[in-house]
Amino acid sequence: MLSIEKQILFLLSRSAPMDTQELITIYERRGYTAPTIRNALSHLKKNGYAVSPARSLYEITQAGRTFIRTINRKPLFYDRAWDGSWHLVMVEIPEAERRRRDAFRADIRQTGFGLLYHSVYIAPWDYSEEVRELLGKHGIMDRAMQFHGSLQGRTLTAEETAEIWELPAAGREYEEQWAWYTGDCRPAAESLIAQGEAADPLDLFTLYLELGEVISGLYLVDPMLPPELLPADWQGRLRLQSMQDGLRRLAEAIPAGSPYARFL
């Protein structure tokens, strides 16, 4: 799922059914076009994360709430001690169903799994509930098995870990977004917050959404591995925490009486 779709889903999770035009008004301030927002809503509906109870109205489904809960739970693992056990998922999806296989692979990797071998996924955290949701979503419940235990005979090397979870790519994404945050977002946020009550609530909320979208994107690419599995120079956790602190400051600056407060 794209980060913009995840963010729209988050807004739907905090509100009664939303009118498409309200979402368009919010996101046009960020430079998104109306067709882009409508396409995102259609994609959410197609994947079962949202429904349209009436013309131009959208609301989140239970599957959508489960997805939001799953992704937002992922960063919490950064603060947990790892017991050294592993969770494996073995899936058999034939080549003839490559599109389904690729879609499942993208989803399970965003959940926090790495590709150990062909159709064998591994994670240091217990994502069994999330996996069941994904298997049901992709209609492959009878083609997969989950295992929990320890690796016998050896441990994963640093090189293997980096390859399995694509850590270099995640690191590059952090570098790019950190440069944007420190060079553009944080100074803009400090300027708006310094204006106090004179600041436009929509400007604050727009920047809140922009930063939130970046953070959401990092949630998807960062496997949130325990320190034992990360490079010694890994900066992901600290940079994510800094951006989360900036997001909280923006949220606190949005007036409680504004129409955007219900999303915070």
C-alpha cells in the first residue's frame, strides 16, 4: 500500500464517513490532484480497506482498521527485548499466479518479514495474527504454514541480515527523508508553531500530514529489527523517533476547535 493510501485510511479511521471533496480539499493544499485522491480511494475500496456507503462518501472497514493497527504496532518492537526466537512463513503460490505472489510478498515484507529462501519468509517478532490476515486477504490460507522456534546450527550473518531485509535500501530511504526533514520540514514547522494562534490550522495540518506520510512510508520499509540484527551504525530508530517528536509538536499546535483536530 502506498503511504498516501495508508494516510487516507488513517484519516478514515478517525472520522465518520468522509466526503471525497473534503479529502480533496485537504490534499490539494499538499499538491495532490483530485484524480490522485479518487484513485487512492478506489484502490482502498478494491482491496477491502474502505467502502462507499453512499455516493462520494467513504468509510473504513474492519480489514482497514486491522491494517492500521498492524502497521502502527510495528514501531513498538524497537523498544522490546528479543528472545532470540524466529517466526517463519512458508507459502506456495505457483508461477501462474505471479501477480498474487508478488502482491503477497510486498504485503508481508511491509509487515516486517524478510525473504529467507524462495517462498520462505522470516521475522524475529511474532506477526502470526497479521500473517493470518494477509493469507485471508490474498485467498491463500490453505497454501501456507507458520512456524515458531530457533535456528539450529548457526546464526544469520550481518551480510545475510542486510540482504534478507534489504537494509541498504531502507537506509537510503532514511537518509533521503532525514535530509528533507531537517532541511525543509522542521524549519517550516518551527516557523508555524512560533506564530501561535496566528498560524493557519490548515497549514499546520497540511505539514502534519506531509510529515505523517513520510513516517508512514518509513514504517513500511523499516523492518524494525532488534539491535542484535542491525548494523552498529544504524540510524533508523533515532531518526524515526526525532520525526515522531516533530509530528507530536505539530499535533499539539493545531487548535482543539479546528475541523482537523478530530484526526489527531
